[in-house]
Amino acid sequence: MDLDALIEYFFETGDPTELGEAEFERGLERLRIGFAVEREPGRRFALWTLMEALGVAPLPAEAFAKEPTLKAAAEDYLAAAFRLERFGESE
């Protein structure tokens, strides 16, 4: 999935930082609803990743309670993001 296209779709702009608070919250609500109704695993993971980047993703255990493979992938994603944030791009 193209994350830029997802941002454009849910926030109706390519740069959500330009939105006012109410517009941004509406975009987040659309994103949450999109995640809740999405059934295709790859799309659900992409939506969760976008939510995580925006700081509103549920924990992997909650988001993917019935999908152990996606739960593990989300946990791996968070671990990698933490390592990157803590130690930088290269070790």
C-alpha cells in the first residue's frame, strides 16, 4: 500500500500537518473506522502502520487479537522502530 495515498484518502490532503485540529481529528476518525471495517490482512496492517506513525494505533495484541501472524508482525515493527529510534540507522 502507498502510505501517501492513504494519507490523501483519509485526510483529504497530502500533508495532514497543514490541517486544523478538528480536520485532523476527522481524518483520524475516518482512519480508525477504515481500520475497523477492513478485512484484508495486508490492508489492515498498512492502516495500522499509518495509525502507529500518527500515534493513535492500538497495541498489537488489541489490534490483531484474532490474527496472530499480524500481531507478531506489528510487534516486530514496533521493536524495529524502537531500535532505529534508540540506536540510529546503523549499528
